[in-house]
Amino acid sequence: MKKITLFSTLAILGTLALSTTNVFAADGGVYKSNGQISFVPNEDPTDPVDPTDPENPVDPVDPTDPEGPGEGTAGPLSIDFASSFNFGEQKITSSNQVYKAAAQEYKNSSGEIKKGPNYVQVTDNRGTEAGWKLMVKQDAQFKSSSEKELTGASLQLTNGNIVTASTSAEPASEAAVTLVPGEESKLMNAAAGQGAGTFLLDWGTDETTGGQSVSLSVPGSTTKYAEKYATTLTWTLTDTPDNA
């Protein structure tokens, strides 16, 4: 009985094999293969890009430091660049004044010198769209090397707008911020599902508006010494966005 069964099975399989061969022989057959790619978080630094054309990398100039600017933070969640603000050389006066920071200067990939808005650039290459938050703090009031303080001076960032080449949803941003020395101010907030890729917060849209959008207000009543005054800004990026 076992022998008969085995023979019958082989005969049936053989018939099927022949039948299949006959069906596909006419058109050459059908065959499937696969394509696959996997992504991992990118730990490499991201170069600064053009604040008016974010698909193109640039080499920004730091107007306050001929050796700067410093390199951005490491990825995958990084601050790639933040402008330094130069308000130039001004005459001492007893009237209220508002001084404008010069537009951001940079070299494009061809070595051409261009000017555009001052900006800060953030990149999220984690591959999660988990969100992030960018803060800035003016560490102290403007002071001279002899510790003279520019009492009552106020730094404002205005005409803020997001620039990006990413298709991820844009983070929320502040159009105008007045910095209070020693206190953090929120600039951009990418909730969950936002902010993947590179995002710039520009102050202004071109060289002209860029040269009008970062200002330093100084009261006329403030005593000014014939010295250089300076401060520092601390930019802080965290992976804890405000998701409310």
C-alpha cells in the first residue's frame, strides 16, 4: 500500500510540474525581487546654509571675531549656526537711540560674498519627528572691559520668519522677541510631528530687512564711556518641546 501511494504522488507532482512549465513558457514567466533601504540618526555636524536659499551651504562671517564663527554642535539634534550682532561704532549722545545690527555676511559655494538676514539654524536628523525647542539668553547686560554697564540697553529680534527646504511641518516661532539679560526667551518650538530636517529662523528676509531687524535700544540718560561694550548670547536646543 505504501508503494502505491508513493508512486501515485510522484505521478501527480510530475503532471503538475509539466502543466506549470507549459503555462509560463509562452510569455517568459514572472519574477519578483526587492528593494530596501534603512536610515539611522546622523551624528555629523550640519553646515550653515544660505538664509535666503536654504538648499545651498555657505560660510558665514562673524563680525565680532575674525577667527569665528565656531563650529555648530554635533548631531543628530544640533544648533548649526547663530549670528553674532555688530552694532558698529556710534557717537556718544544724550538722546534715546536705536542702533541696528549689520546684516549677516557670508560666502557662498562659489566664494562670492553675500549679505542676508541674521539667523539661527537648527537641524533634527534623529529620524523620529519627536520635536524640539530652541531658547536664547542674553547672559548679561552690555559691559565694557572696565566693567562699565550700558544701563537700560535692550536687545530686540524682530521680523522673525522660518526658512527651510524640509517638507516636515514647520515649528512655531516668535516673530519678535525682546531679550531680558539673564532670562531665557523661546524662539522656536517643534511639537511632535514637526521640525525634521534643517530649519532657520531669519530676522528679516534679505540684506535690507536683515539690516533693520536686530536692534539695540539705548536710553539717552545712560552714561556712555568711550569704550567697547559687549555681551554674549547662549542658544539652547532641547528635545523637550512644548506640546500643549
